Amino acid sequence: MEMTVDLFDSIINTSQDCVFWKDKERRFLGVNQAFLDYYGFDSADVLLGKTDEDMGWHSDPEPYKQDELRVLSGKSTYKVQGKCIIRGEERDIIASKRPLYAGDEIVGLVGSFVDITDVIRRKEKNDGSQVLYTIDKLRKYSFFDRIIDEISLEEILDPLTGILSRSYSVKFVNSLISENKPFTFIIIDLDNFKFINDTYGHNAGDKVLMSVTKGLAEYTDGFGLVGRFGGDELLVIDLKNTDTKDKTDFFENLYGNSQALRISVYFDNGAAFVTGTSGCASFPKDADNFTDLFALIDKTLYLGKNRGRNCYTVYEEDKHKDIEIHKIAKSGIFTNMSRLKADVEKEKGFENKMKNAISDLAEMLQITDLYYVSKDGRMRAVLNKEFEGDASDIGEAFENDLFAESTLDLIKRYAPVFYDTLRTNGFETVLSVRIRKEDEICGYLVCAVKRSLRIWQENECAILYYLAELLSEEF
């Protein structure tokens, strides 16, 4: 069948996609019926010979102009997501464009688009997903500028959080390495995320992930991108902060002033205070290839977890190069308990047993000293003989035999004397357990650290509780 003008018109005017074609100056030469219906035009006369800028269809026309200039240079685009203004409303579209040739010469372009606004809105309503990076934002980075016209945005982004997927996070990092562009690679692990999922449900977990990633994307806007490595592990690729001081400032602000970490997220059935543990290293200062760089950020992340989570570690060669994770990795809890029991039972007498236990606790709980509160309310340290404080109301802070606080708020409320002793000595976070002999309370063990918002893990609580049981035999 011979292609005639009438046949061509019949084909494009029965298409549900909006089709248009333009000359080399990006001026409209023609459109199909779906295009006219979409914009509410009776005929094409209103736009023939005009450009997108003349029609005022984009709040920021420059990216779309550059997109078409690339097509006119010979590069096709496919399913590029963008926005256009229709009767005062900004709508989401996906467009594809190809050069028009006359022989070997490019004489214009042809394109088509479909409106996906309702699809996106339904998706957001049904699954709560978000999109944090647009094509325009990603195009600022050379790696994405090279590929963005050939793949869809959906393929690049994590479907829930709207940040980079694991695959494209890694590809982006490798592209920076190949281009020899300095950057800092950060990994963030959300603390106690499983507890949030188990307690409040997976919808709550999704809300936490979206809240944190939205905050991270806003915090790094203009100098970095955020990706999801998997589960509750997130990646940040920072092209701005590469020396130690700048990295430290980055984290101090992230943990202290951003809307990404140390935030409260509210659900229908409760709320959670969300924190994270972070580690970072820089290319090429700390490592010159992906494998070694990732090994370093994994090491710094582990060090942060070992220090009680809710903190950051900036890799520094003189401090961290000789640390081997497998040598400092915590043993299983039962192994630690067996070791603690053996060391405590080597000695006789309450004081001697505590002295023997402190070396184990220093490693297991990352503390520098252990404190004992006797029945008369006197608080003293195992190692620091000069330390003594008043904790006469410590029992008022207990509902059960153990409490773990990432702040001192409840202690301030219920045990102000104990609180004053802690604050006077610079302590900000406490783990404490009763020493009980049957129904009699014989005293208290206190782990107090000078670090705000340290998160005590279940295995750490179990270790201190077990030590209290071992020591109770001395009463």
C-alpha cells in the first residue's frame, strides 16, 4: 500500500497519543487531533510557526529547549518524563522525539506525548510512593545526562522512596571514579528499623523511609544525590564535602539541624523517633576504586554501630587503616555471657567481681567505666576512685528491673537527684539495671556515657542484666 497524505493523516489522527512536528527552528508545522483536543484548540492555526516558549507551556522552558536541540543534532529521546501547563494547571507527561530527515539532512523533529498525571496521582494515593528526582535534576550530572533520554525515570529511581535505585547509585559512583571526580561516599543505616516495622507495621516503615529520604534529598540538593542500597540502608554521593572538616560539618548539621535524622515520624497507631548510623570515605583521598571505597564506608558504618549507633564516623587513615572488622566484631550474645561469667567467677567478693567484669563490658558495651549505686543511694565508679555522687532517688526511675534511655528526660522527671549527678558529670545517656536478690533490691548497676542519644541495643541490655544476676549472688 502506498503511503499517501490522506493515509498519513488518518493514521496520526486516530492515535490517542498527542503527535506534533516542528521545523529546524523548533516551530510547529503541524499536530494531530489528539494534540488539539488535549490543549482545547479548534485548529492548529493558533500554534503554527510558534515555539513552546511562544505558547508558554513550561514554567522553565530552557530544559525542554535543550532537549529539542539535542534531537535536532541527531539524538532521539524515548519516554522522557516532564511537565507542561494546560489551562493554568501543571501536568505530568512522557514524551518521545526523533529527528526528521530529508535525505541526510535533519530538517526538523517529530514527537509524541501522553499525559500521566492521573496515573502518578493514583499511584501516590494507592502505594504512598514519592518521586524526589526529576529528569532536570539528574541531567545536571554528566552520567545521567548521557543516559536519561534513552531510559525511563522509573528505571533509575527506587519505586517507593523516589531516590536512586541501588543499581544506578552504584553506576553513578563508578562513573565519578572513571571521570576522576572527587566525592564523598556515605552509607546510612536506620537504627532499629525492624522494631518499627514489627511494632507499627510495614506502612509505618515505609513512611519512615520516605520521610528520611525526602529530608536527605533536600539536605543534599545541589551538591549530591541519595540512593537506596537496600532495605533501610541508604547511600549519599556528596560532590562538595571531601575534606575532613567539611565532612564533619556536613554530619553535624545532618544530625543536628536537618529534617532527615533525629526526627519524629507519626503514624495512625503511634510515633517513632528516627535515628541513623553513618559512615563515609572519600575518593580518591581514601581509596581509588569502588571495591576499596565501599569496604571503607562499610567499616566506618560498623564502627558507628559498635559505638552505640545514632552517630557518624568519618574515615581517617591514621585512625582507622589498621582496624580489622573481624577482630573487633562482637561475638554472639551467649559467647559474651559465657566469657563474662567466667571472668566474674574468677574472683571472690562484690568489688573484685565488678573489677573483673569491667574489661569485658568496655568491649561489649563500649563504655569506659561502670557505676554502682548502693542501697543507701551512694553512686560510685568501679575504676575512678575519686567519683562519688548522690543517686538516692534512682529507684523512682524504674518501672521494671531495667531501663535504657537515649536521653535523660524521664530521669529528670522522676529522679531529679540522680539526674543532677549525671548532668554534673557530663552524662547524657544511661543504661541501668537493678541488682535483686529474690524480692530484695540490693543496688543498681549504671552504664552512663557522655554521648547524647546513644541507642542501647537489646543484646547490650541483656549483658548488663546478666551481670546483675551474677553479682546478686554476693548478697
